[in-house]
Amino acid sequence: RNLPGPPSTSWRTGHLSHLYNPAGMSWHHDLTQNYGSVVKINGIMGDEHLYVADPLALHQITVKDQDVFEQTKMFVQGNSVIFGDGLLSTVTDHHRNQRRILNPIFSSKNMRELCPAVFE
């Protein structure tokens, strides 16, 4: 509750109009520049949310300790809008099954073989 964050722009929608605005990347940039990589923002009717922009924390939350952290329906739906239906927009057993299937593709050997193609 004592995390930094911008004042709410609307009691009804909080910061959601900025958060999900297709042209709102400058808002995201300004948010992290002014308040840091973990910020308190407001959702609908004053509901408090964490905005996490730290890559290590996001990896911990979404990959390593995904069973410890609750991924809200809004988070999953937002990932679905941004990334499509796939690994980042699924949870629980469905997510585990997709990771199990995809893990061999991201092995060190395969990544080394793909590097030249990525840099072309």
C-alpha cells in the first residue's frame, strides 16, 4: 500500500484507460521513469493493482513461481490481446502442457543455431 504511484485519473476506471490504450506506450514509459519498476496503480472502482516492469521480477512471477502468484483474469486477457492465444495467455495445467511442448525448441543448442538467422 505504500508503493509509489500516480494519482488516480478516475474513480470509476482508475488508470485502465491509460494502461490499455493502444497509443499509450508513452504513459507506460513515463510511469516507470517517474515511479520505478514496481508501481501501485488503480483499477475499476479504486481497486489497487501492481504494475511490474522489472524483467527479473516478471520472470519470477510468470515463470519460476507462477503457482505462488495469482494471475488475474484481466492479466490473462491483456496478454491474450497483446500476444495472442498462447503460452503467455494461459494458466494452470494448460500453461504447463504448452511449456512442456515448447521447452525443447528453446534449448541452448537450438538457440545457438538460431542466432545467425536472428542477426541477419
